[in-house]
Amino acid sequence: MAESKRVLLASPRGYCAGVDRAVEAVERALDKHGAPVYVRKEIVHNRHVVDTLTDRGAIFVNETDEVPEGAIVVFSAHGVSPEVHRTAAERSLQTIDATCPLVTKVHQEAKRFARDDYDIVLVGHEGHEEVEGTAGEAPEHIQLVDGPDAVDNVEVRDPERVVWLSQTTLSVDETMQTVKRLREKFPNLNDPPSDDICYATQNRQVAVKAMAPKCDLVIVVGSQNSSNSQRLVEVALQNGASASYLVDYARDIDLAWLDGISTIGVTSGASVPEILVRGVIDLVAEHGFEDVETITTAEETLTFALPRELRPARSAN
């Protein structure tokens, strides 16, 4: 008898509170001001979201000097350095800061430890926008460590005054490996005041860990430039999935992946709208994977207020 085909659907998955807020910020800015509204970098790292907002009249640029003087510009969820705020002010841009509040928290930590004259070791991926924004808060105090092997190159002024911070979208396990190496080198290494890796990144990884050992294949819906989505593929493979792939859309699935397997895990990165996950579920159902079971490892209720510039005005009583 042929083995039954099933889908395990990870929960939580998809949009986190910071992404929800950032996407809504661009939508509200378009509603309020009309097109075009400029956005520095991709508002979130998802192709579908960027394409949808572009169709509505958002114009995505790499730097503020591409924005006409006096125009409206939204800063992405990943955060920006003080230098970006300065250049925007010089061009009289109307800024709407959609930085995720959890990224802002890491910026505040960086500023505080720099004021106290610590050396700050920032665990993160070189070139990622979030890392560039955080490092820009205190470039003379911050050095980036991209993975455990980079620890050997870290030099500090005083081993008693070193603290580590991290990009919010990393693999929890790999980050702790890096921190372990750092602590071997600097036994008095200080921890961040609270966890830097965001709740949503952790929750999505925990859900994949629970699901992966039962899966022949894990499909992660997300874009190639999405750090947290890439990490979900790694976590799936490290925790027992026979194969795992990152796809933007259901149409990116190679049907050969489905040959001879019985259990597919499906999840999505924190910047992925649920409609894209539904597309994957529908496609695999056409190939016999109609039985869908949700694997829930946490409930998420967190929401963030919109940027101040977009909140409804309080009516006078």
C-alpha cells in the first residue's frame, strides 16, 4: 500500500509584527499622501511585497540622494544609520521611519554601550542592511563577526569591557556557537541586556525544528535576500529534513522534489504574506498532498503601533 501523503504546516510562520507595521506604513503613506512615496531599500525582504507596493506607487531607491528634495521617504524595517537620517534632513525629506522596534532596541543598546566606552562585537551577516544600520550608530566601537570562524580576528582594547549584540534575524544556534567562541576568547564577555534575536525569528525556527525530523522535504516560502528565511532552510536541514528549498512562489517548486516522498513541511519567513503559502499548499494538493496538519509551537499576539507620522490624529473632546 502506498504511504499516505501529507503536509505539515508550521505555526507560527509568515508576517511578524515588525513586517506588518512596515508594510502598513507604506500603504498608509500612499493612502495619505498619494503616489509616489519613496522607500529607501526594500521595505521588507520579499519580492512579492515589493512588487505589490511598486504597483501601488511606491518607488524603491537605494539611497536618499535618489529622492527628490522635500519628498516623502520611508525607511525600511531593517533600520538605518544616523548618517542616513542626516542626509535625509539635508535634502529636507519628510521621513517616515518604519524600522522594526526590535531593531531600534539593538540600536539603543549599541549607543548605550558605545557611550560607556565598550568594544561592541556585532554578530551578523556582512552587507546586510540591518547590520549596516546598527554599526552606523557607533562605527568606532563596533566590529562585525560573521560566524564562529571570524572570532579569531576580533581585537579589543580591554577584554573586561566587551559586549556582544546581534542582528535580529540570525539562526539562534549558530549565534550561540559564535558567542561560545567569543566567550572562550573573552571570558568576561557581557551579554546584551535582553535577547537581540527577535521573538518571531526564534519562534519560526522552533516550529521548523519540531517539524523537520518528520519531513522528507521542507519548503520555505521566502526571498533569497531574506536572512530569516535562509536560516529556516538551514534549521530544517540541521534538524532532520532530507531536503529543504527556499521559493518565492509556488511556481518555483520543481515537481521532481515531490517524487517518492510522503511528508512535506511548509513554512514561511517573517516577511512573507500568507497568500504565497496558500499557493504552495494548493500546488502540492494537486499532486496528492491534500492532508494538511498544522504544527503549532507558539502563539503570537504582539503588535506594534504605526510610525508616529501615520497614526490617526486624536480628535479633540
